[in-house]
Amino acid sequence: MFSRKSANARSPFLSAALIVRNEEKYLEACLASIRGIVDETIVVDTGSTDSSRDLAVQFGASVSEFPWNHDFAAARNQALSLCRGRWILYIDADERVVSGSRAQLVDTLSRPRVVGGKVLLRPRSNMTPYWETRLFRNHRLIRFRGKIHETILPALEVHRWIHRGHVVKTGLALEHVGYEGDQTAKHQRNIPLLVEGLRLEPDRLYLRCHLASIYAAIGQDDLAESTWKEAVRRAHNSRRPATTDSFAYVGYMQFLLDHGRDISALLTEAVWTFPEVVHLNWYQALSAMNARDYRTAARHLQTLIDKGQAPDFDRTIGCDTHLLGSAAYSLLGACCYHLREYDQAARHYARAAEAEPENLEFRVKRHLCLTLAKTRGEDLD
């Protein structure tokens, strides 16, 4: 069923494949987190001038050099070509395994016809984790494509279809920490890669959304808006829009709100196309608040909170945890305040303060609402 290399029982079970460049700040924690889970670690260095290579060697990794050619897929594929394991985990230096065991992983991946495995990845500290395919069979035809935001999925899907295989969810969870702090250097590196990537694959909306967000971050508002508009146009015209295509609408709506502009028409289209995307309840609430329709806003906010607390919360895409907690409760408190339901407002501000205890604003607003409720003679026990 599989290649001779991947079927060799004497080869290691699991290889970790990394590409690094000046990652001494993060690399040690990453390598420590996979120790005991993987059998070998392959590190391809693309031109470090710090201690990254030495750190990798200290952790027993096999280190090789690959001159940076402005192509993430090429570097990753070099790492894959050096892996001896029957399975490969690809992980970045600024990520680390935070839960899961080798025994559980071996059991899951050894099941019949399994060709790939998903892990729960938390992309930022304030985001909910989502499922991402990071484990796959070691096969010469399973390779990355894309100069940036490189993906294994097209090749893995072909392999899965040929072998009638399955991609399963595993118990492994990863956390990404590299998006914290100043991103200026990454922005400047990524702009030309994204532009070139879109020239080659104009329908990859994630690339377009990332480019638009960078333009907005560096103050290029005209370029940001035109890029967001094109992303929305392509999402609208897609015959089979993926859940991730909702990023085009969410990003453009946030851009418009940041500039004090109306989102109602865009929001209506987004909700029609992506009715299950949790972010849209937040924007529905904001739109209703702007229209002073506080009852409708409160209904959308309660739906948002309920979705966030549901055991079957959608893990297709990540969501800002504040929208599911402190921000939702705070805005719900504001709705109740405008409706003169001060006791309910106080309770919602209390929940916001529980979720974000360092935020003095929530406690002050709760106190104000308690005072107003008592003035009205309401029982608040």
C-alpha cells in the first residue's frame, strides 16, 4: 500500500521536520517539547547567524544547511527528504507540544488506512485552537507547495484518495508563540512572498487576506482596502466556499469598522454564506448596537457566549477568546445598561471582570450598575 521506505518496520516510527533561521529564542523549548514523542529530529537551517544550529545539535537533532531561496516549501521539502521515520510531524521552532503522548499517537496513527493526523494548534495566546493537519505518512510524493503559507494538503489528499485512506484527529496539541511582539521584520519579508504567491495561485484567499492585513498594519490603507475587496469578491464567486474563506469578510469588516464605516451589506452577505462561523455573531451584535437595537445585539452576544461554552465548539478556525468571554460579557452589559436593566448589566460586567480581572473598567461599570439598580429599588442578591 505504501512505499518501501514508509513500510520498513525497522525505520523510526516518527520524525520531526523543522526549518529554522535565527530561532535561538524559541528553539530550545520546541525541541524539549517533542523529546520522548519523536524518534528523530531533522533540522534544516536556512542561514542562521545565532546559536540555532548548536542548540539543535545539543538536543540530538540531525542538522543540515539549505541556502534560503525565498521559498518555504523548498526548505520544508528538503527537511522531508532527510526524514527516515514512517511518519512525519512538521513543526516550527516557535511552536511547542503542550499535550499528548507518544503512546496515544502511535495507537492512533497505526490504525488501518490512516495516512494523516490532525493536531489542535493554538496560533496565538488569545485564540482558540483549531484542527490542523501536521502529521502524515513519509512518502516521496507527499510534498509541500507554495512559497509562503506552504501546504501539504493537496499532495496528501491525492495520496489519501489513491489509497482510500483517512486523516484522523489525534490527541496532540501545539501552541504557537511567534506572533507575539513586533512583527515589522516579518511583514517586510512576507510582502514580496505573498505577492509572488498570489501571482502563482490567485485563488488562495488566505494569502490575499494575509497581505491585506499586513498593508493595514503598516498604514497602507488604500492597498489594504483594495486587497480586502478582491478577497471578498473571490470568496463571493467561489462555488464551494471553505470556512476559512470567511476570513475575507471578517477582515474587511474589521477594517471598515476601524475606519468608522458601515458593514451592514457586507455582514448580510457573510452571514448568508457562512451561517455557522462564530465570529459573525460578534459583528452582528456590533451592527445592532450601532443601530441602537440593543435587544437584537444582546441576542447575538448570548449566542456567541453559548457557542463558546458548547462542548462541540467548532474547531475549524480559531477565534479570539475575548470575543467568547470578556468582550462579549462587557458588550452584553452595555446592552442591558441601555435597556435600563441595571441588575442584569451588573451581572454581565461581573462575568467580564472574572474573565479579565486586571481590567478595572469592568469593575467600575459593575459598581455603577449596582448603584443604579439599588436606586431603582431592585433586589440584587
